[in-house]
Amino acid sequence: MGGFRFASASSVEVEIEGKVYSVNWGDPSIQQRVLDFSLQLMGTKLSDIDGEMLPWISEQIHSYIAELLGEQAEAEVFADRSPNLMEELRLFTYIQEQISKNKQLAELEAALGRYAVGATK
């Protein structure tokens, strides 16, 4: 009988400055955080960004990374670095790309699509 088996791993590995960190992609709060932060950034128009918003974006990226990788990992990643919003955005983009490449994410989206209201078989 080929019953149900839990996946052996539901994490996504990201390599930052030669060190590998793990994102527990199976955690619904992590998935929600990724979605919320992505929507916040996507909803921000470049014309709306002012000098006060730039530090906020940087803080959000640091918070996002702390939530995904853990506070200790976030501290390691940014240790001895001067604030650099462009590099922080590049890191955010890299992590997003690694999560998007994850096979389990595609499986989750496919499973949710099968059971969505109004979905056809």
C-alpha cells in the first residue's frame, strides 16, 4: 500500500557570503510573511519613495530576513556592514528567487489550485 508519507524536508537553502542558511518553507507564518512583504514592495511606486521611506524599506528587509533565517543569522549576514539598500534589495531578490525555484512550492501551489473555490478538475 502506498499511503501518505510526510516530506523529508520542507526547507529551502540559501547561500549568503559562503554560508548556507535554511528557510523552513513549510511554516505557514513564513509563507504569509513572504507574501505580505512581497505585496508591500510590489505596491510601492518608485515615485512615492521619499527619504523617509528608504530607512523603512531597509528595516523591513532586515525584519524579513530575520524572520526567514532567524535573528542570529540576520545578525551574521549584516555584521560589520554599512547600510546599503541596493545590496539589501539584491539579497531580498536572491532569497525570493531561491524560494520560487523550490519544487515543494510548486507542489503546494498545484495542490491549493486543485481545491480552490471554483477550480475545475
